Amino acid sequence: MLAVAGVALLAAILIGMRLFDGEEQSPGVEEQQSAGQVLNGAAPSPPTPSNGRTVGIVAGHAGYDSGAVCPDGWTEAEVNMTVAREVQDLLARRGYRVDLLQEFDDRLDGYKADALVSIHADSCDVPGASGFKVARVTDSAIPEAEDKLVACIYQEYEAVTELPRHPSSITDNMTDYHAFREIDRYTPGAIIEVGFLLDDRDVLVNRPKVVARGIATGVLCFLEDSPR
């Protein structure tokens, strides 16, 4: 059984790599400039969509506050924005329209899309804690769809990043996340805490493209097996 599970995990990772071949290349000058523009609030326009489907990506704490802060000044908001921008780019390349949203974005009011994912990271003051978790609103109007979105992100993110699941730390702030109350009740939504800022720092700082690919492949897992 362990051998079979190992083969399945390897296959999932290879699928993610094929979906986004070449995403681990070092960013060029233009890409670095684009990232800087995003952090300064001037996001460049993504490629023109071609499949008619829309995804909302919330960069947690963007436009509001720093989120969790590490002793060296490194912030959750920085992590969230970097990863969110990479997810936007990956999904846009697959033909999706991707709206990059701030934490309390006016566009969230009644927001309609094929899926919405809010990206956050965990505290920097929990030594020994490692892993990620995904949740949806407790009283969902579309529980089957949102359970599928959560399951897809769990499956793909775990396979791509090799981070463990940490569901025991899911809080009411996740299952009663404010954006779930603001968006259209038939827009499937999920929130992910991508890792702990202390013990998972290596992957969050040095491999944000891997983190983003884990989220993007999870979204694709959901969307490409869902009716329009």
C-alpha cells in the first residue's frame, strides 16, 4: 500500500509540473518589474482570457493590514500577495479571467465567479508547527461544490508542495471568513492557509511558485471537472 501511495503522489506532482511546465525558472527583469507594480498597487493586466470562466483570488490582508508579522519584519501580507500574483498568472495562462482582489475589496459585494480562493499564511510565533489547511463557509448554500473545491485544493497542494495537512488548527475565522458572506452565495469559495511563517519559511520564501502551483492545480482540479 505504501508503494502504491508513493506512486500516486509522484504522479500528482508530475501532473502539476506538466500543467505549468517551466514555472520554476528564475524571473526575468519584466517579471520582477510586474511583481513590484503589484506590490505598489498597480497590477499589470493579465493575458486576454479565452475560456469564458472567471476565478477570484484574494491576496489576504492586501490593502488592509500586514497580517502576521515575523521578528525580522517579514509579513504575511507580502507572502499572500506574492503567491496570489503567481496564481493569477498561472490561471490566466490556462485561459481564465482572474480577478486579483484585496482583503476588503469593494468588488467582493455580490461577487460572481466560477470559484474564489482567499490566500493567507499562518503565524510566525508557533515553533514546531508546519502545514496547511483549507476550509469553506460552515453554512454553505452549495456544500457539494464547495466540498469539492476544498478537497481538490487539499489534494493538489499537498502533492505539489509536500507540506502536511494541519486541519486541527482550522478556526472560526476561516469557516466564517467575511468574504464568504459578501460574495454571491452560489460562487464556490475556499480559504487556504498556505503554511506557517516560521517552520515553513523555506518553501514560502524561496519557492513561492511551487506554493502558487499547488493552489492553481487545485483550482483547475475543481473547475475542469465542473459544469459551466
